[in-house]
Amino acid sequence: MNPLCILIASDTYYPQIDGTSYFTQRLAAGLAAKGHHVHVVCPADTILKDVVIRHGASLHPMPSFLTPFHPTQRVCLSSVIKRLAAQLVQELSPDVIHVQGHFPICRTLIQIARRLDIPLIATNHFMPQNLVPYYLFPEWCRGRVESTAWRDLVRWFRYPQIVTTPTDTAAQVLWSHGVNRPVTVISGGVDTHRFVPADISSTEARRRLNLANRATILYVGRLSADKGISDLIEALPIVRQRVDAQLIIAGRGVRAKMLLRHCHTLGVAQYVNFLGFVPNAEIPRVYMAADVFCMPGRAELQSLATLEALSTALPVIAADAVALPHLVINGVNGFLYEPRDICTLSKHICSVLEAPRLRQTLGQASRQIALSHDIGLTVEQYEQTYNAAVSGKERS
């Protein structure tokens, strides 16, 4: 397979922390490791000012600014970056452009690809429910705002030759909102060589993180409304009636202070540890400190954190919402619960924490599921997708 020049566009990238950012970094690094010439167009920040090489991929930051609505989201203006992006494409002459959505950087690259007849791939990671809560719209108009957001996505996703998304459910979501074309399903992937079953006891892992040696429930991700973290906090006092348990929350977000107040109100603050931002290099040891992972998110198109937990051989309890049932099979590698059903959530957590043998069996099944989502398979599938797009252009 001949090396390709691949230009990836993403409106979020390191050090911003979200699923799209992590996916784009892993994909770019994986493609570069296989000998492709990989370039990433992303928002600039205080760290990225000039072109740099990271994990073999060249990063091309675009001028951006913080918004008053989101603590870490950086936004580019299409009118500002249009000329810079066009110059970059002219210099690189990429074989294919791969956009990670339909926001300003991505839509600018969509326009350029159309004008220059460059093969174009688009991947959707977006659900309006992930973003709308940050903008403080009143409840009565959120449905209308979400419908408008979907129409905007559909408008831009008319143009790529190939559209991808991480799960069958995510593809169904696109079709249900008007994307009237085939959608290729390619998992976001997980590094199963980095996220591995613990080679030390959870007790030792907790000691190294200066955590109390209690049965440990873990959540990793953004602290935002769509993540449903209140479910876990409200379940904890019920769980603690049967098990000496603690909750570890790794991540940052706009709801951190509210969640901490909620812990104090329920009288469990001393049993909840907010780790805040955990550097990517330290995340694997956080999973090793846990006995069970919980993902209460209600708008997950896949959930990379859940994939990491599976790869670490943890049992997973997840909300029965959107695409999470693709990763969690009731009684096989964990359990599902209806969002806000705190009683059932508590019951599942206790059943896992009270039964070491069950915990081990569920964890082994988690690891097997994760292996089918290995990032190496994801990179290979995208290589095939790029070559299909390039070959289709050559035949036309």
C-alpha cells in the first residue's frame, strides 16, 4: 500500500479533552506509524502556535479564541482561517481530506475539498445534547435548538464521498435526522496495548494514587449535564448501606462545583474523590485502581472512556442509552440501567462489588470485547476507506 498524504481536520485537539480530540490524536499517530504523511488542522492555543510534529503527525494550528460558554472550547472563524487553510491545502496537495465534524475548521476544509475535487471523508462524533447545555438555552427552546443543529450537520454531510461513525446506533441516529446516504461504521478504537488488565492489585493501585483502600467505583470523562454523573452520586449512599465503597471522578467540566455541592447535600463528600484533570499518561493507572467502571452518559455515540475501561478488564455498568449497549451486554461484561433509575444502578453496583468471582468473569469478557475495537483495526479500516475514496476519484 503506497503512503498517502492525509489531511485531518478537527475543531478540537490536545490539550482540549474530549472524545473527538482523543480519537483524532490516536488516528493520526496510527496512520503516521504506518508510513503515511499525516497533517492535522486544529485550533491554536497557548501551547500550539507553530507547526509541530507530534507522534509522527504534523499539526497546523489555526487562529482561535475561547468562548464565554464553554471553559475549554476554542473556536475558529471561517472567515479568518479560510485563506490559511487554502494555502495549506495548496502546499500539501493531500490525497484525501478527513474532517471530524461540521464546525468551522471542518466546514472550511469541506468547501476547499469540493472546490479542488479532493476526496473527502467525514466522521460524525456530534450529538447536540453534548453541546447545547453549555449555551444556557431555556428548557422550552432546547428541542428547537437541537433540531436546528441537526439540520446544520445534514447540510454539510451532503458533500463527503464517504461518511463514517463509530457504531450502528450512531449511523441510525444520522439517518433518523436526515443524512440520506450510506454510513460506514468504524469503531473509534482503543489502544489495547496501553490499556491492559492490571498487573498490580487494585489495593496497590489505590495506594499509589493516595486513595483510600475501599471498594472503588470509577467514572472518567467530562463533568457536564449530558454525562449523568448525578446518578452515581445519588447511588453512592444506597451502595454504602451494603458496601464500604468510594466514588472516583476523573475529569473536569462546568458542573464540578455543582456536583461537589450535591455530594455534601447527600452526606457522601468524604467518599467521593474528584481527581480533576488527569494527564493522558496517568489515566491507565486510574482504571487499575477501580473495581467497577460506570458510564451514566445519555448521549454517547460510542464512549472512548468505556472502551478504555473494557480494555483494562473492568466490569462496566452503563446507562441503557444511545450506543452504550454496543459495549455493555447485560450479565456478560456488566449491566445496563435506565437513566435516573438510581435503585437499579445501586443494585448493579453492589452485585459487582460484593462478588469478586463475578467481577473477574465480567472483566474478562470486557477485555475480549475491547480487543475487537483495537485501534490497529480502526487504522486499517480508515486506510481502506481512504484508498476507496482515492480510487473512486481516479475512476471517475
